[in-house]
Amino acid sequence: MIISNPTTHTFVTGASEGYTPLNAFDGALLDAGIGNTNLIKMSSIVPPGSRQLPVSELQLPPGSLVPAAYASMSSDIPGSMICAAVAAAWPEDPALPGLIMEYHAHGHRADAETVVRSMVEAGLAAREWQTAHVQTASIDLQVSKIGAVFAGVVLWHAPLANEQEDFISATGSEE
């Protein structure tokens, strides 16, 4: 296997102004806590058994390839309101995967959350799975000059304590 199956998921959001739309997007990634990684945009499935990890505990090595389902938006229209949101839903059967949906628009985060929540619930219904739990994350920004927003769910393989101990004893290193 080239890439380990993710064992954790983390909801992240960020917003920033920048010199260009790309600089604003980069700033939004930094604000979200994932700015020094290489994002791989993925389709939107959370592996069964994945545990949620707070962004403060997410340890992504700089330059790592990081799978993420995300929405982003930038604007160079002063005064405009932009937003991005993600929602993840888990079915009642814990053996089944979770589902992530993403959404961005001109508008406020509360409206984006309503839309993306409906999207993820419809996604589970299309699979004929009953929804057990839905979680959302969103952000908005009133643009001053050039702004960007980012909302995502990052998937990562965080070793369990015993896996970390095995790795250290086998290599003599913590990384």
C-alpha cells in the first residue's frame, strides 16, 4: 500500500486577506493550521472507525501529502461576503464509512452550513443509510481588498500509542 489508510479526521477552517487571490488562499491555509503541507483534494469518504482529532493535536510534517475534502473561495470585490463550509455525516452502522460534502458561496457561514448539511444528509439517504451524526465547520469573511476562505476535513494516519512505541523501538526515532 502506498498510502496508509487514514485513522483520524480533523475539521479545519481559515480566512485571510492577501496580495493576490493565491496569497490570500495560502494565508487561509496557514490560518487553518495546514499551510505548510501539500493538500491532495479527495473525494469525500471518511474511513470507518476514524476518530476525530482536534487541529491542535494534528501533527503534519512540513511538506507532507495530506488528503483533504475542502471548499474554498476567494474574491477581490471589497465589501463582499464569502464563505466556505464542510459537513460530515456518519451512518448508524459503525462498519460503514462517513461522508463529507463541501460548499462555498457569496454569503454568510450560517447559510452555507444549512446547505452543506442538507447535501451530506442527501448523500447518506442516496446510499440508503440512516444518519447517526452530522458535524459541520464553516467560516466567512467580509473582503477588504482580496480575501479567501477555506473549510476542510483533513484525513491523516495518526499512530496509536502502541504503534508509536513499536516504531520508536524499531527505528530509535520518534519520526
